[in-house]
Amino acid sequence: MIQLTGFADEISPELDVQIEVLQSEKMKNVEFRGVWGKNVLKLTDEELERVKKEFDQNSISVSSIGSPIGKIKITDDFEQHLKDFDRALEIAKFFHSPYIRVFSFFIPEGEDPGIYRDEVLYRMKTLTERVEGTEIVLLHENEKDIYGDTTERCLEILEHVNSKNLRCAFDPANFVQCGVKPYTEAYSKLLPFIEYLHIKDARFEDGKVVPVGEGDGEVREILSALKINGYDGFMSLEPHLKAAEIFQGFSGPDLFKVATLALKNILAETNWQWN
């Protein structure tokens, strides 16, 4: 049994529309990244109270804070970014979210990522140390153009930090966009660290994101293997079927439903049950 969740800000910037579509798709969880055109970290305390009240009234839980932490250049100021991280931590505690999504910093275009290895590892270790002793886990997402965008560098980060408070949010489409075959080249190596799954698919030929099962993300193979390995965590729908920017994506209600149906069809094919 797995739990479906997703980035509801891809449905609409309006909270009531997000909730309506989530309910229509029988999704009881959300990966909270933003609402009203604002990133989650930019919401005021009053706005967060309003969101939580609506989520609670509609029995929707926050599976993860979809933060942009680590989505800055490795050459940008880290101390200021830590203040943003502290805000993300406050918000996770407020929503009783077990996870905060993070990234491992953009590398200057055309430069060897190895030049920044030590700084990346220091920053990832520092972020993780801030949640050690709590029940909150940081989820490193393998985003394109950050340090940890390949299998080897994801593994390097996770092994170096070596903490139960830093795990992997495995994203097949992001690997495809980096030229990595998600199941063939990444899954088995990262399996000990996989604690969360982002569901989107993409094509090697042009990097375009497509409904799951229509691209080269080897999603069927991944879901079949996860079932064999006893995975019982979240699968987070992140369609990106219309547009994707640095801090958010957009699909709209109809395309979000298309993406949900595609996922549910593959889950049925691979004998998964979900709630």
C-alpha cells in the first residue's frame, strides 16, 4: 500500500481549486509548494493558518514541504539561505510534515561540478545537522543542473552525509533530462536511500515531460521493483505537463487529472494498492 500525494500548485494558484481537484482524484495528501502565486516559504503566518484550516477541514495531510532550499547557485550566500531553511523547518513542524524537499545547489554553467564538491557536501551536511534529533527527514531531489543530478553524485552526497535525516526523493524524469536511465542506471544504486518518489516521465530525445508511461523514465520497471522491495511510502505526482520554471510547475486541473489517470493505470498494471 502506497500513499498518493502531489504538487497541488500545478492544478491552480487558488486553494479552493487545489482542494477540489485533489478530492475529485481521491488524494488525501499534498506536497505543499505554494498557493496564491506564492512559494510556501513566502507565505505569512496568517496565510499558513488559513491553508492549514482548509486542509484540516478537508482531511488533507501535508506529505512534504516542497521547498526551494538548495535551488540557488553554489556561489550564492549560504548564511542567508540558512534563514530560509529555518523557515522551511518551522513550516514543516506547523503542518506536521515528515519531509522537506531540498536540492544540492546549481553549478555554474560549463564548469566542472567537482570544483564545488567540498562546498556542496559541507552545505548538505550543515542542512542535515539542523534536523538531526527531530523526526523530519530532508529529501534530496535529483534536479537537472544541480550538483546531485547524476546517480554518482547523488550517491556521493547521501553516503557522505550518512544520516537517516537525509534521504532520496527519486525523480525518473529528472534523470532522463540528465541523460541517465532511471531504472537501469540509478535505481539499484540509490535504493538504500529511496524514501520518496516523484512521479513524472520524460523523453530522451527532447527532454519533454510527458504523462507517466509515455516517456523513457522506466516508470513501470521502477514501480514493479519498488513493490518487490516492499516500498510503502509516498508517490508524489509532479506532472509538469504545461510549463515548468525554477521554483514551480503548472499543468492546470485537466492535465493534472490526465497525469493522475496515467499513474493510476500503471499502478493497477503493477498490482499496487494506494490510498
